[in-house]
Amino acid sequence: MSSGVGAGRAERRDTIRWEARADLVVVGGGVAGLTAARAASRRGLRVLTVSKGGPTDTATQYAQGGIAVVAPGPADSVDSHVADTCAAGAGLCDETAVRSIVSGGQDAVAALTDLGAVFDRGRDGGIARTREGGHSTRRIIHAGGDATGAEIQRALGAAGLPVLFGAAAARVLTDTRGVTGLLVLDDRGLGVVHTPAVLLATGGLGQLYACSTNPPGATADGIALALHAGAAVADLEFVQFHPTVLFAAGSVGRRPLVSEAVRGEGARLVDSAGRPVTAGVHPLGDLAPRDVVSRAIATRLAELGDDHVLLDARHLDGFARRFPTVTASLAQVGLDPARDLIPVAPAAHYSCGGVVTDVCGRTGVPGLYAAGEVARTGLHGGNRLASNSLLEGLVVGERAGLAAAEERGGLRVETADADLPVRPRADRAALQQLMTRHASVVRDAAGLAVAGAGLTAAPTGRCTDAAGLEDAALTVAARALTLAAGARTESRGCHTRDDHPESDPAQRRSLETRLDADGEITLRTPQLTGAH
């Protein structure tokens, strides 16, 4: 190992091939992870970032939307952004957390600009702003048209922080004082990093489903690591399905999304008969929050027996210039948005819930932090507002890195327990089919019971490689999600129960899941405002 993290060969256990030391280990190389690593490094910490993929194998890289950030001046306000966020969140947002994170947006963008990030400019020379679903005004900033995530990834990567690629986190190691290390698998074999602080920035859980906008590595790793370390997760039943993902018959895996900004510029959703999909469903029509649009599409598809609807952007001028990433994806399947209707359908996109943290990324386990999509800060509630994810990753990533520096910097720990985990592991393809059929846009008790039974039957074994770790993570996350979805006997946000189509005021609270001493998932309903 290099980069000042104190590497060395291990002799004390024959299963350990290498050891290292760091003040902070960041798991994940997207926006939240790299922002946190940079913040902690500025405070003098020896930081090691581990990523199981390569430099661009992150959800950040694929983010076509922008950053929702309040513009200076009278046209927008923090209050307005907070109101829009809470309206989308279906009664489950923590308004204090929302205000805190939204208020940090301008400073976060300024820091990115200082790193060299280049945002699109308007005719007046100022940063251009667009409007997306659920927003009451134009406050979304972009880079490269629809390549904002790639530009953020480039700017953060240019900071030159040490990253160990191809390294899968196997276990967060703890004792009675909190975090003591991280067990890692890479091409050298099993290694342990002695560290008093681990920050999870692993992204989402889109690979629970057969089709997703997420990269292949979005396998709920952080959820599993946190649960097995003793932390809580919450709101896991709220999985946002992006309404407009490019449809291809029989496709599985990551699918390119057609950015919400396309509808923001005036593209219209129609069914196979040419009828508007969202007419009469919501006052904002095609720009309604994503759960509303996804549900409207799913309902129309069920009515017609179709597998996709159509997005009509033929009347938009300058489509290729404004949406180069979408244009390239369409060209790969022989579509021209100036001439052709675009086939789209919902696909798993974003986990609104996650590891319970406060607005500084602290979990209930001393030394364990989480930021980005893997975390549940209270910002998103039951449904994420468009373009709030990059905002959260930047703001909370910075704070979490600083919190780790303040609270765990200088602590010296030594871990003794470094065994590979033994976990239930379902067959991935079977798990994805179960979740896609029974726990996607629309759910019911019978289907969730089928999914739960299938997951419970998963065999248990030792996780000896990255694929095994991923399968185990998907299994425990799917079990937690289906348990919470079954317990929430109402429809709220992006959780829709066909057998309980109305919201229940008595269920306006989060559901928290943990693992008990036997590894079984438990469910409770605390009053969550942050880490417990």
C-alpha cells in the first residue's frame, strides 16, 4: 500500500494477507465519499478510500440531473426549496434536516467550482438554472447539459486523493468503544485496515431489481455493512423508480434514464393511443413528483397491457445540444428524438431510505458514518425531490468528513476479530425477479409474502469473494425492505400498496430495522430525527 496509510504485511493470522492503518476509511468513490475524504484530509487525517469498482463505477458518474441549489436573489428562497422537498417527501421529511442541508447548497457548489467544476452558463453569463419535477421554480444547475454527475466526479477525482480500487469492504470491525477497523478483499487477498472511523458512501440498492438506472455495483453494500455493525436503517421501503428510463424489450441490468429535465423543457408523456398519461392525476402533470408519475405510468400500463409508454420530444428545439447523453443513448438503439417517440418505463433509481444518520453523517455506532444515497438523514422522507441527491452528497459528505476528523482523529485502535462473514445469500437472478415482481412500483400483502418467503429460504455460507459479499448484502437488504413494506399498510410517497391505496395518518412515521443478536431483522417505529 502507499499514499501514507501505513501499509504492512500481516503475520499474526494466516488468513490475513495484508494490513494497513488509516485515521478514516471511506467506502465508496462517488460524490459523497470523495467529498468526505477531501474534507477529512484537509484536517490532517490519513484517509484511505476503498472502492470495489473503478474510478467511474459510481452512480454519480451517471447522474444526468443537476444540483438543486437556491439561487441568490428574490426569485427563490431556502423556504421555498424546503417546502418543495417536504411536499415531495409525503409527510416523512425531517424539516430541520431539510433546512440544514438545503442551506448548505451554495457553499457546496462554490467548493466544487474552486475545484474546477464547470457549470452551464446562461445568456447573461450567470449559472443557468432549469426546473424539474416537484420544484416550484428553476433552481437546478447542470454541467455539460445532462452530464452533471460526470463533471462532479471529474472535479473531485482531480483532487488526487488516494483510492484503493478493486477493493470490496467485507465487514466493519467494532468493539465496545466503536469502530476498530475494516475487513477488505482485494486482488492480494484478505486485508484489514486498522482505523477508528469508517464512512459508508456506497450508494444505493438498485441491483435488487432486474432493471435499474444504477451501476452494477449498487448492491446495498453499505446497508448490509451498517446493519451487521449494529446501526439502524429506516425508510427502506421507499424506493424511487425513475419514471422515464429508456425501454428495450427483454432488457435487464443498468438502463439509461431519460432525464427529468427533458420533461422540464416540455416533452410530453403519452400512451400507445396517444393519450396524456398524467392528465388529471396531479396539478403539475408530467412534472409531478416521481412517485406520482411512476405510479401513473404503471397504472396506465396495467390498464392497456403494455410494457412501456412514450415520451414525445419531437417539438423541442436544440435537443441534442441540451441533452447530449440522452441523445447518444437513443442513437445506440436507432432513435432520433426529433423524429421518433421515445419508449420509456419506470425502473429502480434511488433509495430514499438508508442508514440512519444525523445531518453530519453520524450513525448510532461510534466511529461509523454514512453519507449520500446509503444514508437516511431525513431529507428525502417518503420520496426524493429531483436533484436533491447530489446536493445531499456534497453537503453531508463534507460534514461527515469533518465530523470524523473532530471526533475520531488521533485515536489508535487495534482489531483482533477479522473473520470473513457467514451470511444468507440468495441467488441474485432469482432475488431480482422476486423483487421486481412483488416489491417494485406497486405492491400488495400477498406478493410481499411470496418475496419474503423466497428470501428466508436463502442458504447460508461464508462470503469468500466480492460476488458473495454482494449477494449477501442484497439478501439482507431485500429482507429488510420487504418486511418494512409489508408492515406499512398504506400508500405513501413512492411506496404504493394496491391493497391499501390510501394514506393512513396514523402511519405518518418512519419504520426502523436492525439486526438482533441472532442476525434476524427486527422492526420498530421510533421518532426518528437523526442517529439513534
